[in-house]
Amino acid sequence: MTEPRATDTSGVGAQSAGGADVGEVARHEDAAVLGPPLPQAPVDDPFRLELRRWLAEHRPTTPEPLDLDERFAFGRDWQRTLFEGSWAGPAWPKRFGGRDATALQQYIYYEELALARAPEPVNTPGIILLGPTLMVHGSEELQERFLPGILSGDEIWCQAFSEPEAGSDLASLRTRARLEDEEWVVDGQKVWTTWAMQSDWCFVLCRTDPEAQRHRGLTLLIMHMDQPGVTARPIVQMSGDAEFGEVFFDSARTPESFAVGAPGEGWRASMTMFGFERADQGFTDHARLLVRLTDLARTLREHDAQGRLDDAKRAEHTQQFADLWIRCQQLRRMNLRMAVHLDRGNEIGFAGSAVNLFWGELEKAVAELAASVQGVEGLTHGTKSSHRLLASRAASIYSGTSEIQRNIIAERVLGLPR
Amino acid sequence: MITLLDADQREIRDVARRFLGDSYPPERVLEIMESDAGFEQGAWDELIGLGWAGVGLSEDLGGAGYGDVERGLLLEEMGRVCAPVPFLSTAVLARDLLTAAGGTPEAQELLGRVAVGEVRAAAVVAGDLHAGPSVAGGVRAANGSDGPALAGPGGVTLEAGSAEVLVVVAALVDGGVGVFEVDPDGPGVTRTPHPMIDATRRFAAVTFDGAPARRLDIGTDVEGAVRRGLDRATVGLAAEMIGGAQRCVDLTTEYALQRHQFGVPIGSFQAIKHRLADLLVGVDAARELVLQGAELATAGAAEDTIATAAAAAKAAVSDVYETVTGEAIQLHGAIGFTWEHAAHLYFKRARVSAALLGRARDHRAILGWAQHP
């Protein structure tokens, strides 16, 4: 009476279309970590298999260092390795060094990086934000000059948008630029600029028409960081790192042709950039979190075997773990859904805001549980779990605070009055 | 929000929504709720006439074709209006048990009749609210001179009162379990109405005392099969629940737009916006797991994959539905607390449904770190 069942394709040992034994490539015990097989992003997808094979050979063999400078150097080396394998920016067009990857393939790319416990490329502001924006709005000259260095990591980039008085309300920004002798002269201050101290170049959103209000009269400029008029000062985060900083522009200069898009059209270029950011948001995250939960499960089983868990703790951690695992599965589906729609060319509306909001809260919750399970170690200075506990607080703040995301969802999706 | 449903599926959903919206406006739901029968025969016949009882069952088993996703969409729409119809009991719980565990020609024949709505079945399984750890609950089968006979308490059972046939899981003398067909109007069966706070569904405590029964399974891994049927039904229930949850978000949003205080719609206050945004995202995320569970069931995924998916879906949806319904009342202010307003229907539906087929906490218990790869 039972209905005939199709074969479950997640099994190790099945043959892939290319003839290679999936089992040989998929010897990640972690592969089961992701959750149930999703037909839209199958385990034996050729893109996934190729990347997995490559990662098996090339992924870092030492863990990512905790110290910021070491972590940055590690990430930069890793990006070069990715670049040499043509894996630094798969979403980029082939003619710029990418693989013309679809959104679904990007989704798969980030899953595989996470399963391989490999970090993302260090130059993400360039790879995800400026590079694709240059491809849409930048001149051929700018594309030729800057795209190769972004992908290789030879030139490090930072995004200088937020200001002390212009965070959530970015359009109120005041950094100004004026044209003088075929150069833009920039004065002002930016803040929360990730990798400001390590960067060679930045892309700065400036007000070029002092008469214009808010999002009008803005220009997106490319500027060299290494010049007398640009000073980057680190800002220490609660995690002890200075991953970001403030950038002071004091008659800093850049050629006139280094405007991305037309002068005065900076908001338009920025909207394109935000679109790339929205489309990338969260793709990277469900798999990383699921890998962390796998590690957490392993830790809990060890603790249990060591007799460190009483019945109450066992039950409590079971509920907490399951809740987070469920939320990760939800994030996985939300990401997959976005990828499928992007590839169909459909409007994703404000799905990105929902993902951002959902992920931000989940990232913090996973870090909290992991730290609490680790006991004293989770609160000890310098451990990975304590570091993550502290660093994760930014997840619900950067790239749009949870409050802003809720406003967007309420106003744009539910139609509540602004 | 965006969805992975295809155009045909969206069409099924839209047609169902229109039909149910016409059949079950809130005032009518309240009326039917207060009636003795608890459902309207005419409306039920119409629903059967649309072929809904067979959706998700293959045609060669007597069904209407389509899969669990499509059945889930119908369920979602029924949940959206809190439809007082015994659909979950017969076309989901009883039907899924029969499909998974039935093996005899009689079982096949019964399944065919249930699938076309010719007979209403209710499942007696896993004790009160079908949520207990043992699939047989307190029911035992003994071999009498005229065949098997059942004894013991079946527990508070979904729609046992309006059922025309009972599908019962009982413990066997020699160990293991069997699945049986019992005539609820026959000897040895007592059905005592058990009114719950959710009166859009009816429950009855069922007790057996030498009730003649006909064997429906053929004795191979029956317990496993029953659990598979329960998992599938759990996804169906989760689908029904998420429809109600979404309706609450929609109702509350409408209210926030139209209710003015202090010269503005109350929806312009950020606290209201933020709470509604959280509810919407929670419902949307939970629905994804409902869809995932249904997709996996249709694709014939491995047993434990479906079991995990069903548990995740039920846990996520239960919490969300309970939260949303509480918030819906609160954000409506005093009228949300009245009998006349629909909010309480969903509040009650959410809580009873959360207990049906296992509470969130129990489903999470099987998704813990101990079972993780």
C-alpha cells in the first residue's frame, strides 16, 4: 500500500553525470550538515562537484587566525589561491575573470566554501559591490584599470559611505567634492569603513552639488587611499579588533574620470550597488551557521560523554540547538528562493530585507549558544567562541540595522504608512 | 513575498481561496461553530464534489493525483478561514495512515472511498490529540471468536464524533501494532464529545470494549509505516496552521491601516510596524519549512528525512501561530478580545493545533544535537 519512493539522491556512492564517483569527492561528513537534499541545488550539480574537487585540493589546511593582521594576511593569500583557480569571483562575467555564475551557483559556491571551512575572499567590498557596479556604471577605462586587481586581491578596497551623522540616513551625507583642474577635491569624513587601514583604494559617496538635497547631487568616486589628503584611523570594536575605521578626507584628490557613473548620479550608482549587496546578502550565511551547529553538536556529545551534562542541561541545550537548526533551515530556504528568483529575472522585492533581518538575529543567537555551551572557555579572552560572541553583535547593525529592515518590510511589503 | 510555487500551484491556491472565502465568512464560521454538528453537510458535500479529499493521493490508489504540496495549499486556505470542516481528520490523518500502513484489499477499498469523500474516517492513534509517544496509545487488540476485537481508551480523537469509520492503531498480543477498521456505531465503541476551546473542530474521547475490528495492515513494519503516515499528516496540519497564521497577519495589518487614533492610522506607529514585520517574516520562514516537508514527501525522500522535515515544520509553525494569534488580539485592542471578532477563533485554533500530533517541544527533541550528523 505504500507509495513507490524515488531513490534518495543524497547518498554517497552515486555516480555523477561527469562519471566521477560523487563519494570520492563528497567525503565531507559535513555534507549532511546542510539539511535535506534540495532539488533546486542538488548535491551532484556539476558546478558544485567541480568546486568541491578543487577545494579538496586547495583549501587552507590551517585554521583562520584570530589576530586581525594575521587573519587579513591569511584571507589575502587565500583570495590569491581562489583567483588562480578562477574561483575568486564566480559571479563576474568570464571576460573579467569570473565564471558567469548564476545566482544559484553563487548560492552553491558559498555553501561549498563553508563546508570546506574556507573563508570568503578578503576583498568582498570590491568583488561584491564595486566591481559589479563598475561593470554597470563605470567607464571602460575604469573597468580595465581596476577590475583585475579587485579579483586578484592585489588591490584592496573599502566602501566609504557612512558618516558620523549619516548612518541609517545615508542620504544626509555631507562629505563634499568639487571639480578643480580636472580633479575632484574631496573634504569630509567617513566612518565604519571596513578594511580602511588595509585598503589601497576606496569608493566614496560624495555630495558634489551643494545646492541639492539628500539623494540628489551625489557622485560616487574612486579614490586612492595612499595620498596626503586621506587619513585612515582604526576604530576598535568590542571584539578587540579594528576591522574598520574612520577615513578623513582633507583636500584629497582623484582624477575627474574616476567618477563611477555620471556626476550627480551617485545615488543611482549606489542603488545598483545596494541591489548587489541585497542579492548577495545571506547567501553566504546559512551554510556557515550550519557548520557551526555541527561543531556545536560534536562539542555537546563530547561533554555528554564526559558526564558534564545533567538532565536539565541536556534538555535545555536540545531545545536551543533544535530551535537554531530549524532557523538555519529556514534561512537556507529563503536564500535558495532568492537565488531561484534572481535567475528567473523576477523582482525579489524586499525579500533581501527579510533575509537580512532573519539572519542578523540568527547569527547572534548561534554565537550566544555556542559561547554558553563552551562554559568558561566561551567567556575567556582570545577564544574563537568568545570572539564570535562579541563580533556577532554587528550582524544586526551593519548593511542595514534590524530596525531599518523592519521599517522596510512594514512599509514596502505590508503597506503601512511611512 | 516571493515563493517557489509554480503558476499551476498558485492557481490552485487562488481558486481554493475564492471558494473558501465565499463559503466561510467569519460570521458563518461562528454560526457553524455553535451548531450541534460542527460542520455543514451542504458545504462539506461541495468540497468533496471538488475532489479535494483525493488530492495528494495517486490516481491508481483511487486519488485525484497531485502531491502533498497541492494538498498543503488547500489545507492552507482552509486554515486561513478556520473552516469548520472535518477535512484534516479524514483526508489527511486517516487517509495518510491508510496509505502508509494499510495493506489488505479491504484497506485499499476503504482508502478509495475516503479519497472520494464517500465516507468520513477518523484515526484513533497515539492517544490524546494523537500526540503520545506510543502509536497504539492505550488500545489493545485481542483475537476473539469472530475475529479481532479492540479494548482500551483511544484518547481524545479528532472528529471521532462525525466519523463513519474509525481507523485504529492497536497493540497486538504478541507485540507490535496493527491497524484496524472499526464501525463507530457498532458494539463496543463509546464516543464521548470532548469540547475543546477550538470549536471549529470537534473532538471525542473514544473507548473500546470488545469492539469488532477488521485488520487493515499486512504485518510488515507496521509501526514504522504508521509513523510515516503521521509524519505526512503532520506536514498537512502545519500547512493548515500557516494559513491561519498568515490570515492573522493580514487581518491585523488591515486593522492597523484603518484604525485611526491621535489623528493617524495606528499602523504608522513604529512599534506596530516592527511587530507586524517580525510576524510576517516569522510566518514566511515557517511556511518555507511546510513547503519543504511537502516537497520531500512528494519526492519520496528517505523516511528519516521526512520525519525530520515534519518535526521542523510543526515546531516552527506551532510557535509562530501561537505568537501571531496572541499579537493579533493585542494589536486589535479591546475588540480583539471579543467573541464577535475573528481573532479568538485563530487563537484557539493555534493552541489546539499546536498540541495536535505533538507539541513543538517534543518535535524539537528529535532535532537536537544528539541526533545531528
